Amino acid sequence: MLTLVLAALLGYLLGSIPFGLVLTRLAGLGDIRQIGSGNIGATNVLRTGNKPLALATLLLDSGKGAIAALLALWWAGPEAAVLAAGGAMLGHSFPVWLGFKGGKGVATAIGVLLAISWPVGLLACLTWLVMAALFRISSLSALTALGISPLTGWYFGGPLVAGLCLFIAILVFIRHEANIRRLLKGEEPKIGAGKKKAA
């Protein structure tokens, strides 16, 4: 039990590293929380106009989730890996360093899914890309990709992976509440479009 708790804590601490905030400050772009949607993730970093920085944020946010899951898998097995993955998601979304106000978890979700069950992660990536190509809306792409992941998780990884996918999907949908409202109103901005600060 102590091992599982430590795995979840490890995941949380790794997941809570706010790479988007750190990178934009190092690049002299100020506080990313004062730009665009106010989110610390790669999509909002892209609104600064700095594509390499947005890509770096995407890779690092994905990587921290993958590393958390893989370290726990190596250390204590599949159950610990799933808990570390869940911890990384919570850390990114509710980082203690930022007053529990973090990102929406999409990149971190992709990273943990690739680490826990690469076919599930790969299908999530492909779904995101297809939806993004068709509709050019990042939130819609992410919600679709992660919304179907419990089904692919069950098929490729069984109940344990499906349970993680369901947790991730619920968390990401909760974090996208404002985006969902804008989607329903037809007001959600397209990828690459700047916008004023939104809730």
C-alpha cells in the first residue's frame, strides 16, 4: 500500500511541473497565465506565436506523464504505474506550486497513455490529428480522442487501463467545461487563432 501511495505522489510531483509557465518566462514572454485562455498548456503557448516553444511545452508535458508512469512500472508494476499516471494528471491539472490552478491535461494524458498502453495512446494521437485536420479546434479534438479512450483502453489493456482512461477522460472533460460551453455556442476558436483572455 505504501508503495502505491508513493507512486501516486511521485506522479503528482512530476505532473505538477508547469513547463509552459517556465518556458515562456525563460523566453521573456511573461506569464502565460495572462495570455490567451490563461492556460499553462501547449495550445495556449502557441498563442504567443512561438511555435518551437509550444512544441517544447507539448513534448515536456507529455514526457513528464510518460516518465512518471514508466518509473512506477519499473519500480512496482502495473498498478503503481496506473496510480502514478493518475497522479501526474492531477499534478498537471492542480499543481500545488500554482495554487492548484494548472492545465487541462491533454498532453500529459497522451504521454501517460503511450507509456501505459502504446496502442491506446497512438489511437488517441491519431484521433486528435484527424479531428484537428477536419475541424481545426484543439479542444474538440482532445475531447473526442480522450472520450473514446476508455473503449480502446478496455480492448487493448483490460479493466485496469480502461479505468485509467475513464478517469483521464472525466478529468479532461471537467477541465474543459468552459471550452464545451463555447463549442455548444459555436464560439470556440480555431487552432492558431489568438483571442482575448477567456475563462
